[in-house]
Amino acid sequence: MKSLKKIKLDVVCPPRVGEIVEGTVLNRERSALYVDLGAKGIGVIFGKEFFNAKNMLKGLETGDKITAKVTDLETEDGMRELSLMEASQEMAWKELAEAKESQESFDVLVTGANKGGLLLRVKNINGFLPTSQLLPEHFPKVEGADGAKIAQELQKLVGQNITIRIFDLNPAENKLIFSEKTAKREKTEEKLTNYQAGEVVEGEISGITTFGAFVVFGEGLEGLIPSAEIPSDEGNPLTIGKKVKAKIIEIAKDKIYLSIKQAE
């Protein structure tokens, strides 16, 4: 019986538009990068895509592996048009969704601020941390809820690293919302197991607002004294840094409500 020789054929299997593909850098020109996609053909990053990804392309050499997204099946030269930026964004959103699912906490640099909250950037995606999701120590304690003053207070956090968790995300709407509260909630709740309603604590006034005053006590815990629980003593008003005694009137998960009146 005669032996049969196996003949290997190079079959080109076209990818789908939107597919994430891996390839090897073949060649680089002034405004184009050519990629070997194996059985999926030859890909090219050029024009606007090349310009947008210039920082990501910097340092790439022949033989380097890259991941890109197919944006067109065939250019005028019969190649697959690729986008490095779109692939990077898609993979970043996937990683962020996994981080939200696993409730991962991570440190992020504050890049900006406005009266609504803080601007952050994670994995090259812009996100937002609303003031409602800030920890008490970072909450802008401004009288009258003046927008300009709130923005001014939040500007002090720009350039600092804060620990956050992903609160909500929607890649289709390019929405990424963070929470500083949820990142610390578990630790706060653990510390609060050492306290109970009715107990009197000593602390220091850390902020004053139209709805009450904040007081720091214990191991970095901060509680709210509602306005109705603050004595109306015009001769001895509350001021930032003032030492006070307050009674714990309620502990609701990670929130603590205090009363100076009941402590007296």
C-alpha cells in the first residue's frame, strides 16, 4: 500500500468585525503597523487609529505580540483593519466588570473635581466618584451646600490616592461610577461591633453643616450629631476641633448617629 503524504494548506479564515484577535508585529512604517494574524490574514493599524494609539505602539518591534480589534475585514490592499485602542478599552471594561463582581478594592489617583464629586481614571477609562459615595473624612462639610465652596474643598483631594470600589458601570453608556464608602464599609462595621447604642463616647468635632455636626472618635470612626441633638448654647457653640462627649443613639450598618443633648 502506497504511503500518502500530508499536504499542509495555508487557509485564510476571515475574522468577524468586532472580534478581538492576537497577532505578531511584521513591520512598522512611519504611519502604519502591519500584523501577522496567522490563519486570519494580515492586519494593519493605520491612519487615525495609528495616531490615537501612538503611545501604545511606542517601543513595539518586529516579533512582538499584540492584541487588537478588527474594525474592517478588507482594506484597499486586502488587509484586516485593526484598532489597538478599541481592543484595549474592551478588555479594560471586561476587567472592571470582573472587579465589580468580586468587590475588589484598589487605590486610584484623583485627577479632578467638581461640585458633584471627584474625577478618577482607571485602566485608561474615566470614572466618577459622587460626593454621596465619599467617606465622611473626605465629604465637603460646607455650610449652605454652596456649590463653589464644595468644589473648592474637593479640589484639595486632587493628586491624592484614595481606596475605592466600583459602584456601577455600563460600557455602552461609557459610565463608570465609584464608591469610597463601600470600600471601607466592611472595616467600619467590624470596628462598630465594639460599640452599642446608649454608650457615651468622647471625640472631636470634624465638621459642621446645616443639618448637624460630624465627630471623630475611637479608631478613626466618624458619626453624625443631627442638629436636633445639639444644645442651643450660643455662648459655647460647636467649633472644628472642639472636644465633646456624645451618646450613641443609633448604629445603622456603617452609619453612627450621636447626641450631645442625651449625653448631658
